[in-house]
Amino acid sequence: MTRKTKETSNRLARQFSVRNGHGFSLAACPTRAAEACGLDKKTGKRLLKERIGRLSQLQSVLYANGTWSVLVVLQALDAGGKDGVIKHVMSGINPQGVSVTSFKQPGPVELSHGYLWREHLAAPAAGRIGIFNRSHYEEVLVTRVHPELLDHECLPAPLRKKSTFWQDRYQDISHFEQYMARQGTVVLKFFLHLSKEEQRKRFLRRIDHPTKNWKFSPSDIHERQYWDDYQSAYEEAIRRTAHPDAPWFVVPADQKWFERLVVIEAIIDALEKLHLKMPASDPAMAAEMEKARRQLEAEAPKDAHHAVH
């Protein structure tokens, strides 16, 4: 990677981050930014391919160390590209070191517990990368837009009626994420910021192309009616929960290749900041390996005709 390319990567990793939500405005965030960053599609795709290799290296070291872990939270409106990000960004990663959890609508068991219960269960173990495809943020997004959904949650009426109900949820989420950070989990949250026009085009492609029909859901069109409400809900969630220990990245999502590049650069940047190295063998293990080497070499065939090629 050239120096110029490295500088571009670092810039991509950081210029879309929100580490302090005070005064955050979603309307001020672009949904398309490749041209402003000096990148074209051909260059971006080449760079993405290169960076997949780098992420694979870093993930191997993370797994070998078995101390730190990484949680990648992906949030987006419908057609925002979450599945594509997972598929392309993680394409070169050892599957043993990655887990993906897709949080669907909660069922009776989930609803009988606190709303962070299943996130605790799905959190990545030490040495692993965990990906949340949607997450606990649905509880301050979809339920904020459709508060009637709270009727299905086992919440005592006095608590639900508190004037600070939503502020309490933001606080609980922030505490949960800071707790994870203090336990060695690097928390990275991505909002894939799609324009309403680009969403319209993607919905039409799902309808017009038979191979994409399976992606279409009438509920997507229904939820589109609440576009402005969701924009407000996302802005408030990011404003209330952006923290240096759990930053948000508001990723321009109208160009899929650029969206994926920003996500992978942010993950790489976070892993490189850990300065991890492959663990060194302890003296006892080194002695055992040397003993094994001598034994295996002694077993080598004496006659070249018996050698296995």
C-alpha cells in the first residue's frame, strides 16, 4: 500500500466517526461521498480487495491472543446494505473467529426478558469478532417510531409511563457498551446512511429482478412512510450513545462499494490501534517443540524410495 493510499484509508476510517454526540445532526451527514474523498469505483474495489487481506491478518492475531474481542453493530433502514457489508467485508476472514447474529423481531422468550438479554448472550467471546445485524438499537428506533410495540414487552406500567423512559434506555445502552469496552470488547457501531431516493431505486430493483424478489417485503414499503420519523430516531440514538469507547460511524451508503470500504477501514483502524502481536511460545513449549522436531526427523525414511511425496 502506498503512502497516499494509507492516508486515504486512515481518513476514511475516521472522518465518518462520531465519538461525541453533542450537537450531532444526521441531515449534515452525506449519503454519497466517494467523489469528495477522491475515489472512483475501480480504485475503491481494488482497495477493498487489498484491505480484506489486511483484515484477515489482524483477525488471526486477535484470535491467537484470545484477550480482546470486537463487536460490530450494523444498523440501517431497509435496503441499506447490511447483508452486503457482512458478505464482502468478512469474505476473507476465518469463519472460526467470527460470529454473525441477526436480530429478528423478538419472540415470547425474548420479550419475557430485558431487552438487552439476547445481546449479552450473543456478545463475542475473547479473540473473536462478533457482528450484530440489527441490534439492541431497535429498541430505541423501531419502538420509538412505533411505541405500541412496547405493549408486547413485559414491562410494569409505572416504569413504562416514566417521563424519562427513552432517556433511561439510551443510558442503559451506553452503560452496556461501556461495560463491554471495559471487559476488552472494542465496540464499533455503523449506521449505513442511505438516501430516500436510493432506497426507492433499490426497492424497484427488488421488484423488477426475479432473482431479487425474495428480498422484497410489503412491510418495507409500509415502513418507508415513516422515513422522517426514523431519521429523527437515528439522530437521537446517535446523539445520545456516541462515546469514545463505543463510537458511531455514519457511513455514506448510496454507493455500496464505498460503504463497504469505509466499514472495513474502520475495523482495521480499531484493530491496528490494539498493537497486538502473535503470542510468543513459553520456554516449556519451545522445549516440547524441539523434542517433537527431533522425534519427527528421526522417523524420516532412510531410503529415498520410501519417501512420500
